[in-house]
Amino acid sequence: MSTQAKARLALLAGAAALLVMLLFAGYRSVLLVAAGLVGVAATAAAAWLVLAHRGPVRWLGLAAVVAVPVLLVVSYVRAGLLWVVLCSAALWLAAVAAGRSALADEARARMPEHPADRPARPFLIMNPRSGGGKVGAFHLKEKAEELGAEVVLLEGPEPMDVTALARGAVARGADLLGVAGGDGTQALVAAVAAEHGLPFLVISAGTRNHFAMDLGLDRTDPAACLDALSDGVELRVDLGRVGERPFVNTASFGTYAEVVRSPAYRDDKMRTTLDLLPDLLARQTGPRLTVRADGTTVEEPQAVLVSNNPYGAGDPAGLGRRARLDAGTLGVFGLKVASAGQAVGILRGRRSTGLVALHAREVVIDADVPHISAGIDGESLTLATPVRCRIEPGALRVLVPRRRPGNRAGIPVNWAEVRRLARTMGRAAAGGRPVQGGERDHPGGRRQWQRRIAGDRPRFDYSGAVYGSLLAASVVVGAGAGGPFPRVHLIVLLLSTAVVFWAAHVYAGLFGASLANEPLTWHEFRTVCRDERPLIEAALPPAAAVALSPLLGFGPQATSWFALAVALAGQVGWAVLGAVRAGAPRRLVVITAVVTVLLGAAIAAAKAGLSH
């Protein structure tokens, strides 16, 4: 699916989410949103009571955590609006996913790739227990050895020194180091690779694979990471350090680090966490921390997270991902929560008074004790204070497959940018590919439209057909809102609306070119008109359905439903066919079908509601 199609899909899904709320809830839509926000806030406050107290208060909080969402759902059911909430939420999630994917396609946040030579003597360390046994399940050792790699398994009963193993391999002439295991093991071997200037290979065989995820690797198929050995490119990424200890993801201090340090944590994580947190949050136990980052001081945070490059912001789904690993800066989160009210305020994200978010090249964590606990990429350590965290920009050469899924979820959704892509971006389906950031200048220095490549035949614009089918369905719904509508009038309305929107899109395309100082030739005018033609073509099937309805014995009301069904079938069909023709993976084809079906269901529901 083209970038423009994804941007349009995002806007349509977002508009449909709002439309469903307004059409079927009316003024009550405000109450629905308000009730949902109050429910989320009450649940957050109750969760704080569970974590920060013991005894009856904890049990009351736990009861509220369960009861508030149940009461909210029951109230929606009694009002007959649960389906409205679920449908709107599904459409909004689809809008966010499509918008993020469109922005990722434009490659504005993608890390630069560098050519890489094929390694002659790669050395890989694999932990067969990591990730529930992914090394054995995906036959990683055998596949790596077939590609000429030397593989060492961490399968002995005693812990093995992975740093010593990596240094020994370098001494024997290894020209690449790699790890199939957890992030902690990866960090140690990555430090050796960075020290000797060797490329580093990440194999997503761990449990969570945070580093692999932010590198854009395939977490569902660790064996795909081995493709880098035969067809790879290099990414120059940063490496974090706590003192001299390397980390690729995070270093945590405060409550979480103290809980993980407890000997009982390994045997019963949940019980140990609930036993220790009340005293830690109330500062009755544990060190009192002070954080200094590039001139900013944070006094007595309960928890501190220092990350190798900042984690995403802009929407809740962006948390937990880093769009880039080469920005040359540490991300710092400091959490200070002393009441249920402040716990609710955390929901505001970085605008919360209880959450401090900073960027810095160096961070110092001090305390009122000589030693503090730290969790570094999931490994528990005890460090002398003050603890200095720093970043080494571009220190690590990471070898990744040329073809990989990419990190789309780390990109926050900028709706203004999505609207721009939907409105002005050249279509890939018009015989070329979209104009991407940084691709507008050819060697002569003048910008050119990338609508087609010489020798390519123009291809059908499926995104325009989807948009046109949605427009036709909306026309049918609007025409039937006031009762039976004459067939001839409906046909004229369908075709004239399509022509008007076609003309508006042609004008927008030519106006965008004029703003970019592009010469408007007759050939270009004809190209734009042809590119927008699917808007008109999509209106023809429902118009034909109206014309044929008397032969089928349909009355005015049945004719309206028949035309609507044809328009919605076209909408779903064009979307799925476009995704398939574009070579989209099966998962994306299914998502496309689901989103278009939801849009169609919203329109059909609007038709049913307005008809009554």
C-alpha cells in the first residue's frame, strides 16, 4: 500500500471514529468520553493504593481496580452504547497504526544505512535457554554454521564469561561478533566489538528483544537476522555506559532496582514487589537519590530510568520504543509520586508534575548512601555513588539484514504531517513511487515530480478507488436520510459528486506543484487528471446498481440499500486488491480488510440510523 493510501486511511479511520460517536451518541458522546477519562483516572488512583499500601487499603484499591472498568462497561451496555465505544476505539487504533506507518514510509526517522562487507570469520555467542529456547527452536546454530560462523553455546552449568569469549575470538581473527540472547549479554559483547571497531550482529532470540526491536529486526523469526551475514548493511548506533559497564537499552535506579536486588525476587516476583514497594514509595527504606543532567537537578525521585537514546513520546503507543539509536543523547525519566492524585497525573505523560523527562549527554545519580542498586539491561548490580552515565555516539557498528521489518511503532503520530502526505504526496500507484524526504533534488539541482518512471505503464490507483467508493457510500447515506430518493436524482448526485471531488483533487495537485515552483505542462495536467480518475470510476458501480434496480424489482428503499452495498463492496475490494498488488504481507492485507470493513459498517449503521 502506498504512503498516500496509508495517510488517507489514517484520516478516514480517525474521521470515522468521530463520526460513529457523533451519529450514534450525539451529545452523549461527550459523556462517553468524560466517563472513560474518569474511569481511567479512578483506576490509576486505585492502582496506586494497591502498590503504596498494605492491609485493608490495598484490598480496597484492588477491588476498585476491578470494579471501575466493570461498572464503566455495564453503564455503556445499559445505555446501548458499548458497540459505539468499541467501534470508535478500534477505528482510532487503526488510524494511529496507519498514520505511523505512513510517516515511517517517508523515512524521516530512519537511521542511515552504510555499505558493509560480508564477514569472513564471524563469531556468535548463543544462549540456548534465552527466550524459551529460541536457539534450538529456530535451528540458529546450524544455520549460522552453514553461513561460515563459529558458534559457542552458553550451555554449561556454570556461568560463562561472555566478555572473555568475545576477546578470545577477536584474538583468533574474528571479524564480526554477534549474540543470540538477552540484552544484558548483547551489551557486554557489543562493548568488545566497539572497542575493536568490529561489526556487531544482533539475533532476536531473547525474551523481549528491546534492542532488536528498536533496530527494526524481525522478532518473530530470529533466523532472519542471520541474513545480515550474506546481505547486510551497517547502522552506526550509540552505546551507553554506567561507569565502565556498557548498556544498549536502559539503566534503572531506585524502586525497581531495589526490588530486583531482593533475593526473594527470583522465586516470587509479584509477592516480593508488593511487599517491598510500600516502604520504598513512602521513602521509609531505600536510598534518597539526586539526579543531575546537563544543569538540571531532580531531588529525591523514587525511580530513575536512563536510556541509550530517548524513548518515544507523542502518544501512549510510542512509549517503550526508540525511533532512533544514533541521536547521541541519553534519555532520562525521573518519577516522583507521593499520592493517588499524582498517580493520576502521570497519565498526562511528560506534562505531569510527577514525571520529569530530560535529554542529556551525561547523567550523574548520587545518593545519601555509599552504594546503590542498579538494573542494567535487566542485570542487577550494586554500584558505588556517585554513578556516572554517559553515551558514546556512533560507537557501535551494527550489521543488520538489508530487508527487515523496520521500527514503525517508535515514530509518534504527527497528524499535520499525515494530512500533508494524504493531500499532496505523489502516488506510488501512478507509475512510480512517492516523493520521499531528501529525494526531491536531482543532480542538476532542480526538483522533479516522481509520478512515473520512464518506461513504466501507469497503474491503477487503488487508494483513489477506495476513497471514491467511500464517498459514493456517503452520498447514498445522505440521499436516503430524508426518505425515498428518486433513482435518476440519485444517479446524477453520485456522478456529479464524484466529478466535483475529482476536480477538487486535480486542482489541489496542480496547486501543490505550483507552490513548489514546478512547471505546469499540458502533459502534467493530463497526468494529474488521469491519476485522480478512480474517484469517478468508483462511483460508476453504485450508479449502475441504481439504474439496474428496477429490473430486479427493487423499490426506492431497497434500491438505496443495494447501491450502498455495492459501494461498500467496492471499498473493501479495492483496498484488499491494492494491498495484495502492492506485495503487502498477509498481516497488512488482513488489517486493511478489517479497517475498511469497520468503515463500511459505520456507514451502513449511519444509513440504518438515519433511515429511521
